[in-house]
Amino acid sequence: MTTRLSPKREAEIAARVNAATAGPWSVSPEYSDVLGPDGEQLADFWYDADGEFMAHAREDVPALLAELAAVRAERDRAKAAAFTAAADLVARYGAGSVEQGLCRDIATQLRRQAREAS
């Protein structure tokens, strides 16, 4: 996948997760079926790796969505902290001081980095 995950696509993935049969899923001992939690056949497959992928996707996809939400929250906190740090630097130096220009430059760089990080 070469494009970023849009909120719309993420919502579509979450909807499929929520609509799917509850887990855990497993692979049958004969390696031909993906089984639901009660042993019912959910899918059949030809290649062992495909079956393992399908069976683990039931728990892997929700875990990845949860991790994505956590990483985004961390990013948002870091972004807010960067803006706060920049604002504090500018506020620390009064109008007319020699350092004010330097602080404004640093604040601009921090704001740019925060925008690029999001």
C-alpha cells in the first residue's frame, strides 16, 4: 500500500472487524479450513500460509487498529507539546530583546516540525 490510511478507509476496516464472526479463529488440523470459536468452518484455503493469515487476521487487525489509535494519540500529545514549547520560548523573551528573533525562528521551526509530524 503506497497511500496513507484515510479516516474513511480506517472506518471501513473497523466496520468489517465488527461485522466478522467473533474470535478466536484457528486453522483446522488438516490445514484446509479456517474455523470459528465453536469449530464451525468460516473459510477454506489451498495454501497453509493463507489459512494462517486468515485465522490470525481476526485478532491481528483489531490489535493493529488499537495500536494505530495509540500512536496517533501520542503524536497529537507530542504535537501539542511542541506548540506549547514554541509559544513558551517566544513568551519568555520580551519585545525588543535581541533574543526574540532567535526564539521566533525556533518557534517557527518547531511549528513546522509539528505540522510535518502529523
